[in-house]
Amino acid sequence: VVLAALHEALEPHGLMFPMHLGAEGSARIGGLIGTNAGGSLAFRYGMMQDLVLGLELVTPDGVVWDGLRAVQKDNAGYQLRKLFCGAEGTLGIVTRAGLRLYPTPKQQAGALLVLPDFAAAVSFGAFLRGEAGEFLTGLEFFCDLGLELALKHVPDLTYQLETRGDVYLLVELASGSPRVPLDGILNSALEWGMEQGLVLDGALATSGAHRAQFWRLREEQPEGQRLEGEQLKHDISVPPGAIARFIEAGARVCQDILPGVRINPFGHLGDGNIHYNLSPPEGRADFDGKAGRLAEALSALATEMGGSFAAEHGLGRAKIAMADRNRDAVERDLMARLKGALDPKGTMNPGVLVRPPL
């Protein structure tokens, strides 16, 4: 089942599945479970493992496990469904899934804001979470370099505000009741942010189509940078309050390794997930053989700040060595023992997540 097809099938029933990401036109439910996908609403509704109520799957020895219990609370043993979410197909093949649905919001409100720096974005985001509470469903950020590359390369993309800044914040509120004054909450927060000097400019979406235009500016960030040329992608997460510190420290680290490297951080302010993508310096076509050093330095920095170098994209085969260097040996050994216990012959997706036995 393709994620976009699931959204379409639920719409006539007044229900939604709160998982949205740029690849929803091709991403399949089984893959989203295998990678424990996050997406733009993860801080409000959780990762994929929080949206899966039950699973049916086939284990490496051919046994079918029927865990399709459609209840939120089930403490009759280990939380097996969560074990298989994010296992990247190394412990079994998911054949059916019971997913947690929500009522479709009766109303939504959105805004695009211009901020002076990432510290202001973190401060305003914290205020907004307290002010809007459970109505806050979207809190995405991107920087001016990412906006410039998207406007340069992606057709029919427009920026409608008069002011440009270092950082942009995309805010969305939603409610199941038409009586909640979402526009009033957003307007009040925007006024406070401007009074505090945290917000330089902003505009509220006047319609669903207008809100979709704002979202395109965020969603086209990867495409704009891809069309610029070679890039390095890093999927980082840190505690949300440390986002500004990581971006500033990461910039110093990257410039020390490769002066002039262009840095395009964007992502999910609400849960601290930063897609920290790099482009070569102006006039260069590559990273001068320093891609590995850049990745290692950023991974070490994220680990040092209590975060992760694989926030929602997983490890695959490429990041196994990095995981071995940046994660406690006990944790890595527990993963290897789980793999060995459930798949002693290494049948399922060998060489992914953990090193195969010698």
C-alpha cells in the first residue's frame, strides 16, 4: 500500500493517517514500518512505531506471527511490534499492519515566518508549543540558502513575503472543532514574536491552496539542492533546545574541514531532526575527497550533544561502521544478539544494521 493511496482511501471516511513526507507518492507502508519513518508530524503524533497497533509478519524460519491486536494498551509480554519497526527487514517480513487513525481536522491554519537566526527559531518554537499546545501540528524550518536553491531550480515556486532572513519557520495548527480560534492563536503568537524581536516578518495562509504553497517551499528543499549539483546528506537529531547550538557548531566544524562549503540545514523544529545537507564551495564540483571526514565530524558532534546521526533514515549498510564508533558497545552487542537469536542463519537482509558474524 502506497502512503498517498492510503490518504486518499481514508478521506471519504473523515479519517486520516498522520504520516506525511516528501516521498508519500511512492513510499509503502511496509517500508515505512521497516524504517520507522518520522515525517513532518512526528513531534505531534509520533514515529511509525507509535502509529502501528499490530503486525502480522513472517520470521526468518518461515513462522507467521499474528500480532494484529488493534489496541493501544497491550502489556502481555515484550512489545514485539515495536521491535520490528525500524528493523529494516533484518528480523522478518511485515505482511499486514493495523494502523492508528485520527479524525480529519475540521479546520487548519498556517503561517510562514521569517526569523533572524536559529536561536530565535528555537525560542519562538518553544513559546509556540506552549501557546498552541495540542493544536500545533506542523513546525518546520529551513534556511535562506535552501530557499535560494529551491527558487533557482524548481519551476513554479514562488516566495510571497517582502522580507528575507536567515531562517524561515513553517507553522501549522489544526483542530477537530470549528469553534477553536486557530487564526487568533496564531496571530497572537506572531505579534508576541515580533514584539520580542524573534520574528521579522510573516504571513498567515488565507486558504488551503495558500497553505500548500508555503509547504512547497519546505518540501522542495532537497530537490533544489539536488539540482544544484553534488551534495552530502546527513540525517541528524538533537534535543530540540540544542538545534541552534548544533547548527552553529556544525558550521564551524565543516568550514574547518572544507572552507567555503555551503550548508543547508532544514527539518523538523518540533522534534530536533535536522537534515544537514552540504553542497561544495562555489565554483567546485565536488568535496575534494573530504566527504568522509565531514560525515564523521557531524556524527560525532550529534552524539556528543546527546543526539543521533541516523534520526529517521536508518543505518542500512553504509552507516554500520559509524554506528560502531558512535554507539556504546553494549548497545551494538544487544542488537547483534537479537539478530542472531531471531535469524541465526542471517537470512533476512544480511549486512544491514549490524555486522554479519565472521
